[in-house]
Amino acid sequence: MTSEAPRTCSDTPGVAIGLSVFFVGIGLLVLVFLLAFRMFGDPGVLTALASQGPAAAGGQGAAPSPMTGALVKMGQQVVVLFVMLLAGSLVASKGIHLYAAGR
């Protein structure tokens, strides 16, 4: 029975690439957090909601209120931030795996 000897040398380029990919992923996560902070710090949606009085009784074919548009826009931004957060975490995870494979 032969057993493999443990690897004693590390793959320096692999470690460097793994660390750089990891830091790119961390940078993406920081960017997402800054964008989220700026988005939720903007009182635009809250101002739009507060400026609306009680909704007038609208029948069929009534135009949507500006409040609906503001909520839809905010929902879209939250979905985009979630996708960016997912991408950043996957990139950081891949960097850790590359780093571990190179050691």
C-alpha cells in the first residue's frame, strides 16, 4: 500500500490569484453595502409616501398613484442589491476556495 506524501510546497501564483479574487469579492460586498446605505438613507420614498393624502376613490382604469411607482422603484432596487450581494459573496467564496487549493 502506497500513500501519497503530503504536499510541502505551495502554489504561489494560485495563492495570489485566490487572495486577489477574494478581495475583489469583498470589495463588491462593501460596494453593495454602501449603495444600500445610500439608498435607504434617501428620504425620497418616504417623502413620496407622506405627501400622499388619503387615496381618492378611483374606479376602473384609474391612473396608478405616485406612491405605487415609488414602491415599485424601491422594490426593484432591493432586488438589484440582493443580486449584487449574491454575486459578491459567490466571488469571495470562489477566492477562498482558490486560496485553499493553492496552499
